[in-house]
Amino acid sequence: MTATTPGGWLLVLALTLPAGAMLLGFVAGGRHAQRIALGALAIWLAIALAVALQVQASGAPLAYVIGGWQPPLGMALRADGLAAAMLLTGAVVLLAVALFGQGAYDTPRGAAETRAAYAFWCFLPALAAALAAAFLGGDLFNLFVALEMLTFTALALACLDGKPSQFKSELRYLLFALIGSVLYLLGAGLLYGAYGTLDIALLAGRTRADAPTMVAGALMTAGLIAKMALFPLHFWLPPAHAGAPAAASALLSGLVVKGAFVLLLRLWFWVLPAPVVLGGGTVLAALGATAIVIGSVVALRQERLKLLVAYSTVAQMGYLFLMFPLLAAADADAASRAWLGGVLQAVSHALAKSAMFLAAGLIAVSLGHDRVTSLGGAARVMPITVIAFALGGLSLMGLPPSGGFTAKWLLLRASVETGQWWWSLVILTGGLLTGGYVYRIVAAALAPPAPGCVARAVPRPQELCVLALAVASMLLGVLPLYALGLVRVGAP
Amino acid sequence: MTAGLLFDLMMALAVLGTAAWTLAARTQFAAVIGFVATGLLLSLVWVRLGAVDVALTEAAIGAGATGVIILYVVARLRGGTAEISAATPSRAQRALAALLAVAVGGVLALAVLNLPDPAPSLAEAALAGSAPLGLGNPVSAVLMAHRGLDTLLESVVLVFAVLAVWSMAADHRWGGAPGPVFRREESGPLSLLARVLPPVGIVVGIYIAWVGADAPGGKFQGGTILAAMWILPWIAGLARPPSITDWRLRLMIAAGPLTFLCVGLAGFAVADGFLSYPPSFAKPLILLIEAAMTLSVAAALACLIAGPPERRLPPESMAADRR
């Protein structure tokens, strides 16, 4: 039985505040939408921080039973360490992107409402609401609604430029996302038919390894990995993410794919029975390992900066799947390290990748192009942006003292401790390849400008937003260990 | 018993038959007709299964609204042969998709045949939980109370969808009215229908939404009928949609989720917390939400069907319209 915990109302607020802000901004429009979104996202960050502090302090998950209707008839919102950490990450990235977006999507006083600005300022709080629903939801069908919210938001953000050329790759993305949603829904229906509940806490430990459960697990997993662009379902991601405007790319690569990741963790480590997890985890990790190698190699060969960063997302998402077989191992300490490593990878990638996409956007604006081979002079005009890009890159490579280092080190240790040393080879190879493509960019940016190259200066506030995200991904690596304990609260 | 079984068998064959016919249809128009027919037959299947609420929704949204949208797409693609053949999947892709669909269908059948019998169900609990709310239809109790958060978020998704459709507009058309302009039909069957049907249809739509508290029906089904009653005069050129920047149109679309959200949050003050209703006042509050949601569903569906803004009316033609 779930009971509402003290501070549970914070979860309601985390979900309703951005949803309400989106609705109000939708009606008010123009400059009002912008101010409502900025204000709401600032408060949302405070709420996320309060949730994280409360979970950390009490050492137990927060819960709120909606309307007083107990599951299985009703449903509950829950925040364990995973949810709290992801919520906080989402709030930090969204606020930074919102402040960054004030450059391109500002509606000055008295100016008429424009399409892109209106959509941007409505969909920012919309994404916040969708992420809150995905991270806090305790019910498999409610999480389906969260997936729908994420899909619509992501699609609209990706088309923000209104370029017809972008519609084709977005249509392909929509197709993948919708097929993923349908597969997830079919699986959820089967689970309800088998157990008479969709509540994750009630399903936990109660599922059997029978045909309906296996089929449901397979369908839902297939649907979710299509949304996460795991190899071999990855090819929709690079054009969709790279073609979007910088602020949107940062949100898509940094946050949207993480929504499906949290759902996949809930499905595998709470709902599915242990034998399935034991067998299937290796398959997922093998796909993840392939994604790391192939994604990094393809990224190395890219000629366009934004496409390179997008392929790097394919590779970095692969790391998230390495935790699955490690968590299923018998060694409790190693499993705990793998859990921490996997979640930290999600958090640090969200921060680093959003910084890198924003930086790539600024570079493209300044130089007027984003060809990797002719980035010369960029470091001279915008040193802060190039430094932010490099810091994000360090985190992706897994060099100390970044958040990515802690994450990859924990995964590496867990793989050796559980005797699955082969994953550590993949982690090291991926790090080297990542070093390769990050070096390519940074070296090109540090090169002297080509004759005739005119690089414009970019607004300092935008550069500082990018730097803040990159520094946050570094700070994650120097956090004291007890702060990381947050992620372990309520871990499987 | 045998007659019922025979009927079910015929229904199943008919659904599969129309679905196969839809896939094999040579023209796009025929495929849409097949799609709508499959949807209508499916809603009969839902009636046979005793799920009248689902049947109504399938007929209204699955067959009706979706059918209109696809038909509209077919009409707009006319002449775009090059674009269509470029976007048509190759034979190999189609074979692969068919294989995948058969495989998913196969494992689904395997899973469904292995489900526990009798199925575990929350029907008893939902029935017991609907009485204190004063609702005769347990489906409404589930949608508005027990799983109220799902309904609230789905209604927010509807606003997302309208906004997403609008945001696909060309920049210079922002501020215009959604959809194309239809020539005003002074006579003919469409014009007659557009004048005669709405008065009846609006009453039926409101009735279906109102009766949802105690019998099958509700905001989604009623709202769809109301949307259709606006679409009809729009296509006949008798009505014009307002500009998408008009705050009244936007408020109409957001009114449902906003009301739901406010009532839900008021639960902190007057009841047991978020989305709980005070026992003595539950039904009026639920009816208030349903009323606002019916309006929003109707406005949102009409906007989804009309599509992104396609023109910007110069001020003088707006004035001429009002004449």
C-alpha cells in the first residue's frame, strides 16, 4: 500500500506548475508566454531542488496518492533517487536553454507575436510537464500519457525553424515515436490483463516469467529503445536532432531521450521478473556496445558539426545500456555501483550534450556555417563557447574530474567486479574514439582563421548559459560521495 | 447462444475483410472509405463486448474525426504524384513491414491466449468507487476520479497537439485563420446540410456529453459531434474560423484542462488533496469539468482538422465578412 509522504505535494506541484504555465502561455501568447515560461521554469528548478533535498534527507522515496484513491484503482506519483536526480537535471537544462533562447526567441515589448517564439515559449514548460510526468509517474498507463506528451513536444521543437527540408526527417521521427508508443501501449494492456494492475509498486516482485509477461516486456522494450534510438533503431536520430535549431537540439538530445530511459529502467528493474532481466540484459548491453563503437566511428567521420554531435548522442546513449547486465549480477556492491554509474551517465550526458549542442549552434551563427574542417578562428572570437564545448567533450570522453568520468569509472569497475570484463573494453574504446572527435573539433576551432573568414561575435549571456551547463557537467565529478547517495535512494 | 456466436464470427470476418480490403485498395480515396468502414465495424465489436463508451469513442474519433483528417489529406495530395511516389515505401519495405506486423500479431495472439481466465479485474472496485461520487456511469468515475490524472494530462496533450499543428505554419501566415477558404455554397446538398444539421447536431452533442455522467457518452464523444457541427458550415463556406492569435479561440481550447487543473488544485483546500472532490459536491464539480472539456475537445478537434493557418486576411476583407 502506498501512502502519501510528507512533502508529497511537491510532486503534484512539479507536474501541475509547468502544465498550468503552458496553458496560460498558450492563451496569453506573445511576450506574456515568454515571461510565464521563464518564471515557471525558475520556480520549477526550486521545486526540483526541494524534491531532491527532501529525498536525500529522508533517505526514502516521496509519494503522493492522487485524489486519495489507492492503487490499483487509483494511482500515485513517486520520487525515488532516480526520479529526483533526473528531475533536477531536467530543471537545470531547461532553465539554461530558456535563458539561452531569450537571444533567438525574444519578443520585444510592443512587437507582434511570431510563430517560432510562441511555439518555443509554450513548448518549454510543456517539456517540463512531460518530463515530470515521465520521471514521477508510478503507473504504466500514466507513463504512456507522459510518452505522448514527450513525443508531441519533441516533434514541435524539432520543427521550430519551419524549414520544409526538416519535415521529412521529423516525419520519420514521428513514425518511430508513434510505433514505439503503440508497442508500449500493447504491452501495458497485456500486463493489466495478466495482473489486474498497472501500478509499478504493486507489480514489483509479483510478475511471473510466463508468455504474456515476456511478450509485454519485449513489446514495451522494443517501443522504448526505438524512442531512445538504440542501435539498430538509431538512424532517425542524427538528422532529426541535427536539423533542429540549437536550443531544440539541446533539449532533444539532452532530455527527451532520457524520458524513455527512465521508463525502461522502471520496466526492467521493477516490473519484469528477475530471470528475464538476467537473460535480456546482455542483449541490450550488446546493442549498447555496438552503438558506442558505431556511433563514435560515424561521428568521427562527420563533416558537419551538428551531425557529429548528434551521432555522439547515439554513442553516448549506448553507455546507458551497459548497466543492465551489471545490475542483474549477484554482487550487490557491484550492482549498486553500476546503478549509480548508469544514472550518472544519463545526468552528465544531459548536461554535457546540451552544452555542446548550444555551443555548436553559437559557432554556426558566428561563422555562418558548421563545416568541421573550417572552424578556424572560432576560439579567437568566442573563447568561452569553445571552452564550454571542450569541457562537455571531456565529460563525454570520461576524463577526470568530470561527471562522465565518475559514471564511466563506476561502470568500468562494476564490469570488472562482476567478471564481465568485456564491457570495460567497450567503455575504453568508446572513450578513445570520443577523444578523437572532440579533439578534431577543438583543434579545428583553435586553428588560425582562414583568410577571408569573417566570424561575428556572439552575445555574451548566451555564451555564459552554455558555459554554465558545461561546468555543471564537470562539477558532477567533484561532488562529495554522499550527494551521489541520492541516486541510490529506492534503487532496485 | 449459437446465434450470438455466429454473429460474432461474422463480425470478426467482416472486420478482417474490410481491413484487408483497405490495404489492397487501389486508390487513396477507396482506402480511406475502407478505413472508416473498419472503424465503424470495430465500434460494433466494442458494443458486442459491452464496452459502449469505447464503441462511441471509436466511432466518433477513430472512424469519424480521423477519417475526415485523412480524407482531407487525400484531397490535398491531389496532383502531387511525384511527391506521393517518392514517399511510397518500396516493395521490400512493405514486405518487411508486413512480416513485422504478422510477427507482432502472432506473439500477441500467443500472449492473449495465455492470459489468466477469469481475468483479474478492477471492475468491482470501480463500480463501488463510483457511488460516492454520485455518478451512475463507472467509466466516468474512472476517467474523472480514480484515474483523473490520466484524463487531465490527455486533455493537456490535446492543447499540445493543436499548438504543434499550428507551429507547422509558414512564418508569414502566423496570425491568419486555420485551414483553407471554401467557396460559399448558396445552394446544393452541402449547403442545405450545413444549415439544417447543426441545430440538431449541437443538441445531440451536448446531450451525449451531459448524459456521460450516468450512461455511456461523455466529453470526447459529445465534443466530436460539436466539432463536426462546426466543420460542416465551414466546408460549405458559411462559417469562418477566427484567427489563431485570437485569445478567445485559445481560451476555448485551453478552458477544459485549465478548469480541470484548477478544480484539482482546489482539492488541496476543500477536499482530501489534489484531484479529490468534496463528497457532497463531487458531481457538480465533475459536471463543470465535463462541460469545459466538451467545449475544449470540440474547439481542439475542429482546429486539428482545419490545420495550420494558411492565409492572412487583410483587414478590409475581414470587414467585408462581417457585413
